[in-house]
Amino acid sequence: MEKLTERLLKYVQLNTQSSYDTGTHPSTATQTVFAKVLAAELAEIGLADVKLSDTCYITATLPANTEFASPVVGFIAHMDTSPDMTSENVNPRVVANYDGSDLLLNDEKQIIMSPIDFPSLLNLTGQDLIITDGCTLLGADDKAGVAEIVTAMDYLISHPEIKHGKIRICFTPDEEIGEGADNFDVPGFGADFAYTMDGDELGTLEYENFNAASATITINGINIHPGSAKDKMVNSILTGMELNSMLPAGEIPSMTEGYEGFFHLNDFSGTVEKTTLKYIIRDHNYGRFEAKKVKITAIVEALNKKYGSGTVDLQLKDQYYNMKEKIMPVYHIIETAMRAMEQVGITPKIKAIRGGTDGARLTYMGLPTPNIFTGGTNFHGRYEYASINSMKKAVEVIIKIAELAIAEPEMSCSQR
């Protein structure tokens, strides 16, 4: 546990915030800085074939220490943190033996994290937590996953009596901006299946996620002096407001949960002459997902009919799909993860991801990759925290999966 904690505290203090705006791979140079630190550490603990690609993917191998035939298992985590809140000057703090009371994150600014607002804290009474100083995110998404994989590999190398097959690991850039799988070399990685360590609370196991699309809408208006604008002005801002009002009012993130999908307006900017709206569209059910795309397309067509052809332009792009369809034929990898959790004293909590992971795209690229908990919570914000106890359990799960995989049925590339 000491090494695990030290690693996370070290990792989160290295800024790896990704960016939507640069267009580079990786999107920020700081990710490469962190990747070089990690690559050196992997070589130091004794992993083989450590490589850092030009696009900032770290891969390494833990060779098998048994002659039993077994599939190659992969473990994956991402190095970047959310572009929506800074990860510069992260000042983590360990709270030992949390007593269930309010946590003062920042005395000067009186930023408090209270179990009244975050009831899940009460489930962690008596545990050791890592919290922020209230000014940045923590970065447990997904540096907790990185620390857990490194620690598990370190432990397996130090304990050769634990038998396992060949294990491959990869740390990816730019997951937070949806590009974590863009340059992932699935054939070169050479795993039969893998797990992303990128979930949240203890016991979480996820193999369903949203189908996802992005919609960028550009509205072209006509600007006339407001004093003489009657029957001439077309205010693109107002047209954008009209468009948004035509979407189902209840199908937004703050009013949905579980398997309910949504339209999320996450950027709205413009002038009278030109306005841009950016949406993400999400649904677990593929039929409903397609219906949402049809709905927003029909609204655009209706507005063009009302205001004139070319007034509203829609760029609709699928981003990723629900991995469940591809996981079900190899469901044994879910059963392996469940058994691993049970054998280390955890009750598995299978749930659908209200989002996506690198694993969703990798699954469709031929590498079945469900998602396992890391012990972090409240990702992407100042109230993010991680349970050291849950992180330790995540390490135990990785080790146990490595053991159990020896008995798993082999899955050839043709079966994938």
C-alpha cells in the first residue's frame, strides 16, 4: 500500500491535462514528460520490452512464468487528465482513518467537501483517502489506474511464486478528449483481451457503455442595424435558442440516469451573424441512439425550411459504440474479473457506464476490453478523491486476474 500511495501522490503532481484545441498527438507535451517518467519506472521494476511511441503510448511486457498455455491478458490506463479543469500544481493530501465528518479542502477559500453533498463518503469511514486542496482536480482519473497497474506488475515481479501467463500493459494519452485509442496498435499489443483500470467505486465492473455521437451545428444569420431590421434580420443566436428548445426538455444529463440517454449542449457561442452549438448525443440502446440522431437532423431540416436553405448546417459524427455486443461472445472475461473480485473479498457491481472508455473503442478494434474500478470518485473536479483501501483492492484484482487467466480458454485472433 505504501508504494501504491507514493506512486499516486507522485503521478498526480505531474500536469497531464489534455486539450481539444491543439490537434497534435499527444494533444499536450506534458503527457510525453509523464510518459518518459513512467517508461523509466517500468524498466526499473523489471518489465520487458518497454517502449514509448512517437504518439505517446507506453507498452511493456511481463513475460509468463509458467509453461501452461494461456491467453495474453492486457491492462490499460490513460495518462491524461480532463481538459475541463487544471491539473497544474495539484497538491494532494492524505486523510488517514477518515471519520465521516466534513473535509476542509482549502482553509483560505473555505472549500469544504461534506458527506451531506457527497453521501458516498460515509461508505469510506475508517479508510485512508487522498483529496485535493480544492483548487484543482486530483487526477485519480486515471492516474489511480496507472499506479495500480504499475504496483501490480511490481508485485508480480517480486513474487515469482504467483504463476501467470504473458501480460501486456499500455498507458495511453488523450482518453479524456476521445482520442485515446486513435493510435493504439492492437495487433502490436498482442493481447487476447484486456481490462481498462478506469472505473470508480470499489467493485465496479463495466462492459456496457453509451453509443456516442457529436453534433456541431453552425447557424448563419443576417445582421442588419436593429433600427431597420424588421423582416430582414435573422439573429443566429435566437435561432440557436429555438433549435435547443425543440429538443426533448427532459433528455439532458441533469435529468437522466441509468440507461437513459440524452442530448448535452456543451458549447454555445456566437453573434447575430454566426452561432455555433456543440452537442454530444448518448444512449445505451442503439435504436434509441439512432432515433436521437434522426431527431436532431429533422430539427435542422425544419429550421432550414423556415429560414431558408443553408441557414443551419449540421455535422454529425459517431464517436464510439456500446461494447456489450462484442463482449457477450467472450463473456468469460467478465466471469474471470468477477471471480477475481470475489476471491479477494469484493462483491462485484456490474453497471453500465454513463460515458465511454478507451475500452469501448478498443473492443470494436478487435481487443475486448471491459472496465474495472480504481477507487476514485467525483472525477474531473475539485471534489475528486481516491480511497487508498479501494486502490489496494484494485491491485489485488489485477494480480488475481493474472493468476486466473491461466485457466481461461484461449481465444485466437480469428475468434476475435
